[in-house]
Amino acid sequence: MLPYILVTSACPSDVDLGFVQLGWFKVVILGIVQGITELLPISSTAHLRIVPGLLGWQDPGSAFSAVMQLASLTAVITYFWKDLNRLTGATVRAVTQQDYRDQDFRLAIGVLIGTIPIGIAGLLLKKTLNACNSPFRALTVVGIASIVMALLLAIAEKRGKRNRDFSKLSLQDGVWVGLAQALALIPGVSRSGSTLTAGLFLEMERETAARFSFLLGLPAIVLAGVLEIHSLLKAGLTLDGWIILLVGLGTASISAFAAIYGLLTYLEKRSTWIFVWYRLIMQYSGQNLSRF
């Protein structure tokens, strides 16, 4: 068991609203952490679990983590506007002209199909994921998942041939990477990490795998965020709670844009080994820091 500091509290509803007890200042800090780590292959959910644990803060809850993903939505759409515009145009032309052989159209369909696995899994596990003290958010689970993904990323980095750019992607890539994305429901896996790793296994270039990961994540981010906002409405989140949530979204959006630029620039010339070692060091440091 990983001996992180754990702070828990009773839940008044079926949805964990722990973030309300944190207040706006702590949520600003967690928003910055979320924005950076959501789009890097190091698991934002793990950081939103481990960072509060190390600081002795209340666990903000999985609903907070899911809604915070909406912060990366604006950043991804803004950064990849040309790619999204091209895929959307190709889809419209293919449907209008009934020509479904276009590569961009098939890629767009692959992105949509790739969202199905995480959508189904998310709906099936929704109550368990959002429950107070959910077993999925146990720090042991987070730690094991983070280490396993570090090892898989290391294997993908070492064995991947990296000979496929964005022009060579297909519908099948969306299916396989989409299946990997579903694993991100487990805190510590990382949506970006699982999809980037899958892309490398499929012999994509590092930057191509990262770009495809961002695009594939858009429908999943929207779906998860909308569902969690609906859950918070049903749970009776107060006005103060909504304000705190918006503060977190604002800071996360700014840091998310910086994370996209930084990651793609980095992967143009460098490997993913830094993220493998970071994941392992993060777990080791967490265990040692919790002893003091």
C-alpha cells in the first residue's frame, strides 16, 4: 500500500463534492495542476489525488476531476482549429457527395468510434467512480496504475518504429487508440498517457501520436464534462460551489494551452522517457514525503 496522507470526509450525496471544502485558493492550485497534467502523459487524476493527499487537503472528488477536463477543451480546440476544420469539412463533403473513401473522413469516423468504449465504460462505472471514497480513487490503485502505465510507455518507446505520420492514420487507429482511452477511467492511467502509448505501439511518430491523442480526446472530454455537470446539478451544488468550480476551470484552461505547446514542441525532437521516469519518481517521492 502506498502510504500517502489521506483526508476523507462524509458525503451528503451520492456525488463527492469534496472540492467545495477546499475553497477557491486551493482550487486555483489544483486547477493549474489539472491543466498541465491533463494533456501530458502523467495522469491529471493521479495528481488531483496525490497532491491534495501530500498536502493534507480534502480529496476534491472524481466529479471535480471530470469537470476540470473541460478546461482542456478550449485549449485543444484553439490549438488544433485547422485540423478540426479540415476533418469537419471532409466529413461534410463525404456525406454530401457520398464518397466515403476520403482519408480525413475515415479518420474523423475513427475518432467518433474511438469514443464509444470510454463512453460505455464511463456510464457503467459512473456511480462507483463518483461515490465518496470510491475504491477506484484509492491511492494504492492510483500508484499501481501509474507504475504499470510507465512500464507500458517505456516498452512502446523502445519498440515503436515511429514511421507513420498524420497522413497515414486510419479508422482502425481510432478504434485501437479508443480502446486504450477507456483505461483512463482508472485514476493513474492517464487518458493522454494511454492513448499516446497506444499510438506509439501502432508505430506512429511521437508528435503524431500526441496530436491524435488530443483530437481523439475531444468527444470524451465533452461527454464526461457534460455528464458530471448534470450530476452536480442533481447533487444540489451551491452557488459558492459553482463559483469555486469556475475559478478552477479558468486557471486550468490557461495552463492546458501551455501544456499542449510544450508537449508537441518537446516531442518533435525528444523521446517520452522523461514521462516514464517522472511517473516512477512521482510514486517514490510520494511515499517518502508522506512519512514526514
